[in-house]
Amino acid sequence: MPGLTVLLAAIALMVALLIGGLWIAFAVGLGGIVALYPILGQKTLTLFGLTSWDTGTSFVLVAIPLFVFMGELISSGGLVQLLYSGVAKAISGLPGGLVQTNLIACTIFAACSGSSLASAATMGRVAYPEQVVKRGYDPSLVLGSVAAGGTLGILIPPSIFFIVYGAIADQSVGKLFLAGLFPGLMMSSFFMLYVAIRCVAQRGLVPAAAGANPGVGWWARLAGLLEVWPFVVLIVAVLGGLYGGIATPTEAAGVGASVSLLIALAYRTLTWRGFWDACLGTVRTTSMIFLILISAKVMAVALAYYGVPSLMKDFARSFGSPIILLVIISFVYLVLGTVFEDFSLMIILLPFVLPAIQAAGYDPIWFGVYMCMLLEAGLLSPPVGLNLFVIQGVTGAPLGQVVRGSVPFLFLLLTGAVIIVTFPQIALWLPSVWVG
């Protein structure tokens, strides 16, 4: 095994560059090249080129730009307002009023976009002016609900997060999608139940008419459901084709992008400017993800050359109980999740963590869901959780209000993670019965 001094120096360089503010893809990539060059010499650059080619031409990873484009079309094509309006009518009368709309709309939008930050930013632009500025809802509750609802974007299928995780961990994307379904719905239900209980206990959080809303009858609720149906069709088209055995994840992503474009055109909400913005957003997001992924694969090769996977397996076996290892890993994810974007942190840590997790006997499919929930919690963790800054940026609200509103949802997410550890079949049952 080559000396670890070079590897430690490469990792120290990567960390220093990250702290200095260099883009994550370049920091990780340079770290990998520095670690490999003493072993491979000029072949290191050849390895980087081959890795870039393999990643860019991977059939599974083609699903990423297609799913990103689907979410961008919904956002730039003006369909979010249709979703928000329809859900608000359909659930009128629930305790919490339009705050419940934030959570349900975020859940549906998450199933279409697969991005936490995109879900939070998009719904924040719609919800805050309508609820806080116009109707007088409690700002902290509204901000917290949008920030928390946005975290569901990487858990509820179809999730870009699970596509990347599946590519790195060599796991079935279809099974990962299924594994995230029940935990995602569970967390959405927890959030809604919390809002309902709190709004019943503290009547001043929402306008007096928000809970009862007697002016909205069943016909109006039915009309709201009809406004939401295009999104239901979109989700069924994507997941139905995948789990019906008709389409691969990549083909399902192509169906989703095509259907979302047809819906936007049918409702005449998509302008040329919106289409152009959707294309540019897709290129930016996809380029970011692929650059990070290529750099992470190079670093993973370097770690393999230096025998790190074997060292991590020995490290895992040194603990008397797998739970102790899981607690340590959870703490690392929660702390670093406050300062790193979810994709980046997952890709940076996974080559170190995955061998230890597998050596401890944990299912990689289950760990993908559990890690996802930890990263969601990191997005809400004060003082620097990224979702907090996204919500503050798109609404202009004081950061303190965003933090106060998000902390209860953070504890709910941590409670959900504990439940997943205690009852792993919540995540594993559906993948175990699916034949695909």
C-alpha cells in the first residue's frame, strides 16, 4: 500500500481549498490528482479524461438533466402558481390554512423537481407574499414550513439525489426511489400534523377565517383538485412507467420532461423567455452535478489505491456496536451539512463512509434514505443551514425569523431519522417486494 502521507497531504489541500471558497468540484478534483500523481504520473490526467467520458456517457446519469429540465419547466413555465392555487382550494378547512398548502405543494413539487433548494426557493417566492404580506399569517411559521417542505425534494421520488447515490454506491435507482417514498410521506405527514396542532393551540398564528373558511365549499375543493391533476398525471407517468417495468429510470425521466413540456404548452403558461430560462437552469445545474461527480470518482480511485476502503472496514469493525459507528457518522453529516450543499457533501464523504457502513452490516439502500434525512436536517440546522439562507434570500425576511420557524421542523426530521433506524422496514419493505 502506498504511503499515506501523500494522501493526507492531498486531503489537507482539498479541505484548505474548500475553506478558501474554491468550487467544490475543483477542490476535490485537485485533491484527487495530487494524491494519484505520485502513483500514476502523467496517466493521472488520462484517468481524469476517461472518468469524465464514462460519467458523461453513463445511461443512468442521463436521467439527471432530464429530471432537472422537468423541474425547471414547472418552475419557469408558471405551473407552480397553478399547483399552489389548486392545493389551497382542495385542502381548505384544515387547521393551519395556507401553511398546510406550503407543505403539500412542496411535497408535490419535490416529486417533480427532485431538488430541495429549488423546492424551497420556488415555493418561498409564492407563499411568503401571499400569506405573510397579504393575509397576515405568522412569518416564522410560514417561513419554517416552506424551508422544511423544501427539504423533501431529495427524499421523495423521483430524486436526483438517489440517482447520484445509486451511481456511486452501485445500487438500483428504482429501489432507492421506492425506499424514499414512505419516509418522505411520513415526514410530510409529521410536518402537517405539527402545523395543525400548533395552529389549534395558538389561534393567533393564522387569520381567524383560515381554519374554517366557510366560503369554500366542496365544489371549490373539487375545482382545486382539477387544477392539481396535471401534476398527478406527471408523477404517475414517471413512476408508473418505472415501476410498471415499462421504462428504465432514464426513460422515465425522458417521459417526465416531455409530459411537463406538454402540460406547460397546454396551459399556455410557458413563454419563450421561460423556456430559455429552463434550458439555462438545466445546463447550470447539470454541469455542477457532473463536475462534482467526476471529481469525486477521481478521488474515490485515489482512496482505493491507498487502501482507504479496507482501512474504513477495519475502523467499522473496531467498534463493539454498529450503532456507535452510526452515531459518529450521523454527527459528521449533521455538522458538515450546515455548510455544504447536500449533493456535494454526499459525494465527498461517501467513498469514506460507504465501506464502513457495509462492513457494519447496514443495507446500502437503507443508508441512502437515512443519509438523505440527515442531509435534510443539515439544510435546516442553524446558524448556516443552506435552506435557511435560500428562504431568507427569496423572501427578504430576517434570518432570525427563518431560523425560529425552522427549528421545530428540524427536530421532527431528526425524530424521523431515529424512527428509520428503529424500524428500517419503513424504507426497505417496498424495495423488497418490487421486482425490477
